[in-house]
Amino acid sequence: MASHHHHEPSGADLATAAQATLEKSGEQWTVMRAQIYKALAGFDKPASAYDIAEAVSKSEGRRVAANSVYRILDLFVASNLARKVESANAYVANAHPDCLHDCIFLVCDSCGSTVHIDDDVITSGVRSAASATGFSPVRPVIEVRGTCEDCTAAN
């Protein structure tokens, strides 16, 4: 499999990388954006805007509206800080926000776990196939639905 490798920060280092990437694009890293990013990065599965709003509301002791979270998530996706799992209408923190590339999600239909993989050969092929038809691809979304190794072993 052709893929590229990079350092994947976690915890506070991931938040620092996300902040640097957002600020490099000319946006501000506000307190609310930091709270939403922290909540998003804290989930071990893709999280909906409602999941994130609930997590931030609990941690802050005040209600945070999902529509506010959606706006920030849209900014995060546009800035490469998060990826949207389209089939689940949910989001995951991008573990390498300073690296812009297409990605592939493997989504388990049993437990909901989602694994992100990079394969530039596959995504380049998708872009080339789209371009060959006269279509101008902006952001290919590739999701493979199935059963993860843990769920397969449990059956």
C-alpha cells in the first residue's frame, strides 16, 4: 500500500498543532474553538455536533448549542483540523492537521469504530478517474463500511 508517514501528535501536542494550523490560515484560536477541539479529540469514535455540544456543556457547566458547534466544525474541516465521516454525519480530529491529503475511512457497522488510513495511490486514482470524466474533484470522501477486527473476532 502506498502511503506516507508523519508524526501524529496527541493530547496537548495535538491541540497545539491544531492551533498553529488554524492560526497559520489566518483564523483565531478562541476559547470556544479550543473547547470544541478538545472535546472532539477526546472521543474515541466519530462524534456528532450534538455529542460535542453535550461534552462541552458538561465540562463548562453551561449549555452550548449544537448549531454553534456545527459552525466551528465546518471551520475545522475547512482548515484540515477535523475530518467528516459523511455516512455518520460525525467528525474526528485530524491527527496530523499540518498534512493536507485525502483519506479513507474504515467504518465498523457493529461498534461504530472508525479507522483513518492514508493511501495516496487510491485517492490519486479516484481523483484521476473523476477528472477523466470532466469532473473537478474538490475533496474525495472514501468510506469503507464493514466489520472491524475486534467485532469479527467476537462473532
